[in-house]
Amino acid sequence: MQNPVSSWSWGWSSARWKLGWFPVLLLALLPLVAGCPKGKGEKNAVSGKVTLDGKPVAGEVVFVWADGKQLASPVGLNGEYKISNPHTGSAKIVVKGMGSPGGGGKEKDPGAGSAGGAAPPAKYGSASTTPLSYEVKEGNHTHDIPLSP
């Protein structure tokens, strides 16, 4: 009588065993080799429109926090801006014109304000003189910035 265990076959020869597990092993290790997503997508954002007397402003919006960190956004043709992944907390809002130092200059920046857009008054051009501030919270928020002359 034959031993049932010895006659039972796994169906894998030595070579088939190595080759049979290789694709499984490769699939298991692929995320480690390729790199896993770090979840660095946009968590917070502040967007809105910058206007002066109801007209879009040409230039750049800069959020400045007390620790000196800054995030900037060009102002689009229709006055829209978007600050992606800002820090939470109170920030001063600086609005620089197209010709202001650090305010976009004459570069052809896609999404930057049009040459025909309104120029922001000088008082909005630095963190020490701007009267604008915003409390940034987690999530996506809309904050329109109406400027006065």
C-alpha cells in the first residue's frame, strides 16, 4: 500500500515553485519599490477675487504669517487667486501690483493679472502697511478681497 502523503503532489516542481511565487512576490513589493503616495495633496486652500471698485486687480496676493512664512498666488484675469496648502492661523494679506518689487514684474506669468487690471493702492503692498488680514482655518475657504482706494 502506498503512503497517501507521499503520493500527494503539490503540483510544483522546484523550478515551478520559484517561478510560481515570483509574480506574487513582485506584486507584493511593487508599492515599496515604486513609492507609496505620501498624501501631500491639497488639504487647505483659500481662494477668492481681488477687486478695486468692483474691477479685477492685476498683480499678486501674498499671505504673510507672524513667523515670516509666506505663500503667494498670481491674480488671474478675472481677479481670482488661490493660496494652496496655507498654514492655519492669522495671516496678513499683501496685494502687490504688476510693477511692484516681487509683484510679478513684466514676466508673462500664466494666470497673472492682465495689464488692463486695476493697480492696487500702495498701502496694500507690504505686510507692515496692509490693513488686510485673514484667519486661515483647515479646509477649503473662499475669501474675497475688496480693496478701497
